[in-house]
Amino acid sequence: MKSSLPSPFVLTSEYAALSEWYSAQHAVRCLWAIKPVTGHRPRILLAIDPTPDGDETLPRWIAKQHAWSRELRVCMGNDVDLELVDAPASDSFDTVGSGTLLAAFCWREPAVDAP
């Protein structure tokens, strides 16, 4: 499994829970978890595969985002701000000054028929 972690790396319970969640979510291509500098909720950014019948990610996002948000709240032990990102690249969103990268998973190849 490829992941990007800040140095020095410390395996946290949140990281382990996010790793397990990501492994079980075949439609999620990439996941980044960011702990904000201030007391705000953690940000979870997801890049997802499009639906099997097209090139759109929005239908899958609309169908899954509330369930994913609940599941990730359990993983993090706190409410989360869940965000959809279009490109599976870490430079597609701004993390400078916004917090600490807790976990990054982006080892999944594009799925052909992700559920």
C-alpha cells in the first residue's frame, strides 16, 4: 500500500481506521486526511471513480457521501468535513497553512466496475 505521511511517522488509531476504511471502499481512488491548525473538524478529501455507465463522479458522490461521512466520523472519532476532489493528485487542493496531513492513500488503480 502506498501512502504519504508526514515525518516523523506515527501510526495513530485514526490512520489505522482510515486505512481499513479506504481498503474497503473500491470506488474511492484516493483519500487525504488533514488535521486543521485550529479547532475545526478534520478534512477528508476523496477522489472517486466515475460511475460505470459514464465519466461522472457526481452521481456516486450524491449516493454515497452521507454514508461515507458517517463512517469516517466513526474512524476519526469526530465530525469531519468531507470533500470531493476531481483530480487524484495532492496538488489539486491547498494544504499549505491549513493543517497537518494525517494520512494519504492513493494506491488504487481506476476501477472498471466499482460498486
